Amino acid sequence: MRYDFFCISLVLTVIQMVDAKPRFNPVSDFDLNRYLGKWYEIARFQHRFEKDLVNVTATYTLRDDGKVDVLNQGYNNSKDGKLKTARGKAKFAGPKNIGHLKVTFFWPFYGDYIIVELDKENYNFALVVSDSYDYLWILSRTPNLESAILISLLDKARELGFDTNKVYLVPQE
């Protein structure tokens, strides 16, 4: 009897997690086809899976099944360091015109990829966060981002409650 209760509780928890509205409002009028391609990581919160990586890029490619292949690449300590790669996939968390995706590098575990700020005119920069306060990335189509835009994105992150003192500016040589 206790085992059945545990299983039912677990299933209900998973259903709630799947259907839960994210804490942060993703961008609307999102166009995945314009978002696809190569992005340079300008800034991030540091995590063990990206520790010491520079010249980091993320490349998004549409799959035949409508999901997105994700290829993250970076070099250990310098552009001459060892290349590290991570391959994953992403899917929409809800409607396809909302900038909220779920990304996995270790199936079946998915994490939030919430685009909270985006250059909707040219798709040249983006601020991406997780539903927790643990992950944050600032991305650009070019290796360098104008300082005024970077400051604006950091201000947005601060307004959302992120500790921008933890932001690491990623060297892009």
C-alpha cells in the first residue's frame, strides 16, 4: 500500500513539473528558424561542465523530428587548449512561438532553457536562464558584444533576481 502511494505521488509530481509554468517569462513571437545556427557565449554562471572553457559556442540545428540538436564547444584555458564538446537535444516546453525549451545532455533528464531577452529584430543576442537561479548565459552571434548591450542584459538578469556578481565573462579570442 505504501509503495502504491509513493508511485502515485511520484507520477503526480512529474506531471506537475512537466506542466508547471516557468518562474520567468520567456519571449513571445519566438521564431526557432531564426534562432538556429551558431551563437558565441559572452557570459555565464560558472559550472563544472564548463569550467576553464574559453571560446565557447553553441550551435543549434533543426532535426527531422522537429527537435533541435545542440552542440556546445569550448577550449580548455585558451584557444590552443583541448577542444571539449557536448551534444544534446532540445524540444519546446510548450507552444512553438514561445522561447521556452527543454534541453538534455543526459537523457531522460531535461533542464529549462528560457530565453528571457532576445534581439527580435536581428536575433543577434539573447539572455537565457533556467527556471532556478542556477544557470544564466548571454549569447551573441558574434564573438564580441557591444558593452551597452551587455550591460542592458546584465541589468535585466539583476531585475529578475540573478546575482550578476557571479557572472563570468567568457574569453572569445
